Amino acid sequence: MRTYSIKELENFSGVKAHTIRIWEQRYTLFQPSRTETGIRYYNDEDLKKILATAILIKSGFKISKVAKLTKEEIHQELSEVEGKSDIDDNTKYETYINKLLSAGVQFLEDEFNAIYNSAKSKFTTFQIYTEIVYPLLVKIGTMWGKDDLNPLQEHFISNILRQKLLVEIDNMPKIENPKKEVILFLPEKETHEIGLLLSNFILRESGIKTYYLGQQVPVVNLTTMINEKNIKEVVGFIFYSQGSEKLNKMLKICTKNCPNTTFYWGGTKESILGLHLGNNHQILNSIEDFKNKLI
């Protein structure tokens, strides 16, 4: 069983550490253990409880009531929140985000799959991937960057979602009259494919034909294909920090060889810092930005 600091609970749940301490002291929400030097630490059950508490508070519960609920009662209340018509969709989405996150960090694959299947019974596949999976990926990416999530946890969650995305994409019908054509690729040394797969799903769901080239695509071969097929839009992701010199060299080749094509770049802010973007390069800042620019 993993242990967590109060700061990690804050980053997982969005509830400030100061507030967690108040809930702990005033309502006995937790009974954390302490190190020999007196520093609090929490366990997996505490993580589940703070994630559930955050959702219930947003749904209108008072902390004084939540603190008195048993584990089974909390589970029941969360189930009722999911089915309530007067709860806004964002809260319902966040319920699933937090539950998937909790199962994922504990490597509970069966529980993760059950939560995912529950979401499929309530939302469209498009809603699941744009409103639940994408925010979850952003959250785990941010936490991984802050060392609040270890690489094994990040890989575990990403690979389950990757498998599900591959199945969803494989089951999609052929697009007979596509709106347009878009190439999706990862540059050389890039292997983190989940964002690209999600982009592929969203574009195809929206009636756009995609050429999915996958990982580690040499830029010269990419630009040759762009020109041969007269592609006007390309989506790429940058996660691995190769250094601005190598990345800018790649961007220059794209601009020089394909001046009439727009390249859209997603990824971490750290990896795309220092890029010299030409007129035909744009950064994708969010899922809404992605949809507005490409759909």
C-alpha cells in the first residue's frame, strides 16, 4: 500500500492542504499515521475518501455530513450523484475522473474497467473521451511532471486507456465522404502515443479522414507524404524534451518543405518552450482549442 503526503492529497483532489487539515481536526475525516518526526502520511483508503469527499461537497453535501458517512454510505451517495438529473454534467464527469484516478494509482484494473463501463452506460463515447479521459490524461500528466505520480502509475493508466482507444477506433465505421484529411504523427524520439490516439478518435468521430502515422516519424518522410497527398493540416505531439535546437530544426524543415500546410502541436508546456513557430505552426492549448481549430 502506497503512502501519501497531505500535499499529494491536495494535488490529487484539488482540496487545499489547509482545508484537509481543518476537516481532519474538526470532523475527524481522517486519522493519518505519523512518521517518527511527526509528519502526517495517508494511505490508499484516505486517497479514495478525499476524492469522494471532493465530489460530494461539490454536489451540495456539507462536510459535517460527509464525515459521518461510512465507506459503504459514501459509495452509495456517489452512485446517487451519478444518477441525479439536477447535478451539472461537469460534476458527474469529475466523479468519474476521480474514481478512475483512484483505481489507476492503486493498479486496480478490474475496478478501473468497471468504472469505465459504468461511464459508457451514461455518456456517449465522444463525451467519455473529451470530458472524462482527456481531463484525466491532463491531470495525470501534470501530477507526473510534479513527481506526485510515479512512472508506473502513469504508464498503467495510460496503457489501459490506450487499449480502449484502439478498440474504439477499430470499431468505427469507414468515413465515406470525409470533411477533410489530416495527418497525425509523433516526431522522432517521441513514443507517448495516448494524446495522438485521442486526437485520432475525435477527428474520425467528427467525420474527418486521418492518416495515423504513429511514433517516431522522420520529418523528411513526413513532408514528402504531405506534399504527395496535398495535406493541409497535420497534428503532432511533443512530450520528450529534445531541446529547442533540434525541435526548431524540425519546424524549419516543415515550414520550408510544406509552406501551405498548417501544423498543430500539442504536448507539455515544458517541451514546447523555446519553439520558434512560423506562420504555419500553431499550439493546441486545450481540448476546446483542438476542436475549434480542427473540427
